[in-house]
Amino acid sequence: QVQLVQSGAEVKKSGSSVKVSCKTSGGTFNRYTFNWVRQAPGQGLEWMGGIIPVFGPPFYAHDFQGRLTITADESASAAYMELSNLRSDDTAVYYCATVDGYNREDPLRAWGQGTLVTVSS
Amino acid sequence: QSVLTQPPSVSGAPGQRVTISCSGHSSNIGALYDVHWYQQVPGAAPKLLIFDNTKRPSGVPDRFSGSKSGTSASLAITGLQAEDEADYYCSAHDSLLKGYVFGTGTRVTVL
């Protein structure tokens, strides 16, 4: 079973960008679909988008189009999520989570530990 | 924003049975997409609890069971235990959003 380790907490100013990494171990990197899910304080889960490294182009939830960039680097066994033009309501814990294989309807079986991003004005 | 509706909270005494409903739409659960359930203990990442409507990953006790009918799904916990106190989320693919949608979440409290 793949294990996902995310980068540490970030504090950012409104209008800036943040990039969170998700490194894999214990699995074959190109056998997974990587997704990003966020959770605002005291709130539920919100899917942001994902990428299938072996196929290429990322896919994004409509609400994040234009502000979100998801990439993957096989040489680093890592996926990345970059969110730009940060606002205070982007303050949340950001999770990476993987699907075994390439079916975007399949369950999110492995989750990273989460990365808290705090946006201040 | 969530488009699957769950009750905010359910509670039960140890040993009792509780159920959590998950109401969706024709673009997700009603479109025959499978429903998955996640358990989230406060302060921790979500964990897959039920997948493909009724299946349990290895290591999940058989006290947890899932079902699906029409545009709704349910999670049942029988023989409730103190360690089951957590938040539970349903999820499915949505054809309009072209991605996962999650439920509003249900807090389970063991009395």
C-alpha cells in the first residue's frame, strides 16, 4: 500500500501562492491517480482536482479553474498542488489522496497526513 | 461545496445500531456511480471505510456496512463502540462536476 507524505504547514499572505508536495513511498508512482481534497476549519471535505501522471493533463473542479495547478514528477515520486491568488477562505487543511489505477470514480484509498495552509491579510 | 446531504449528527449507546443516510442526485448516486464512505477521527486524515457501496477494505470490522438504493445510500454501524466516535462522509463521482462530491458529514457520538 502506497504511503503519502506531505510538506509542512504554510502561512501565506492574501494574494500570494502556495505549493504543497505529496511524496509517495511503498508503491509504483505511475500506477496511481493523485487527487487533492481540502477541508476548511470545522467544515467538510471538498475535492479540488487531480492528475494521472502516466496520462498527463490535470483535471480541476470548476471552482478552482484558473487558480489551481496540479503537477506530478515521476523522478521525485511526488505530486504537487499550487493554489494562487490566495484568499482568507482558502485557509484549510489540504490532503493528497490516491486512487489505485486510473478510474476517476474509484475510492480514495490512501491519504496524506494533511498540510495546514493559513492565509492572513 | 457539498452536494450529498447527510444528517449533521447521530448518536447511540455502546452496542446499539446507528445508520447514516446520504442523499444525492441524478448526476451522482442516481447515475449509478458507486458510493464510498470515509471515517475521520478528529485531527486525523480521512480513512476509507466502505467502497463500491457495500465493500469493506481489509482491516475494517464487519460492524460497518453500506447500502445504496436509487439516489441515496446508507452506512450502518452495529455494535457501536467508543472508538467509532468520528465524522463520516459519503462520496461519489458526479457527472456534472466531473469529479468527486462529498457529503456534508455526520458526527457519530457514543453516549
